[in-house]
Amino acid sequence: MKPVPPWRLIRRRNCPPCERLEQYLRGYFGESADAWLDVLDVDSAPHLVDQYGLRVPVLLKDNQVIVEGCWNRETLDPALPPPPLRPRGRS
């Protein structure tokens, strides 16, 4: 059984703020993004629509809301873990 990533992004298709947040998080976590981030479409399940509706994007860490709706790096980055180490290029 695959472990559940600690971060969950609730988003909607064709939602520019959702797309920007997902792109930012995938860039932040790099190649290990799928191990850190679970992405769900709010419209994929009635309970998600009921709970999050138009509040997307919503970023949760261990079921605690970190981002809801508008976001910026200044408020998001302090909540994120240190960035994963990336291999350095050869000299």
C-alpha cells in the first residue's frame, strides 16, 4: 500500500490560481513531488465540493489548512519543509 503524502492540494481544472500553486509546489519539491504531494480535483467527489467548493486552491498539511484561495510565496514558503536537496552538476 502506497503511503499518503503529507501535503494535499485540492484544486479545480481550468483554475489559474490552482494551476499556479500546483506548478509552484511541483517545482519546489522537484522530482520527489509525488511522494510529498497528493493532488485532488474538487469536482471529483461530492464531499470535496461540499467541503471546499469555491475556496480552491486549498493546500493541506496533515489535514490542516495552510493555503486557501489566494496565496503568495511570502506566506507559503515558511510553512513548507526545507527544499529537497538537488544533485549538483558536474564541474
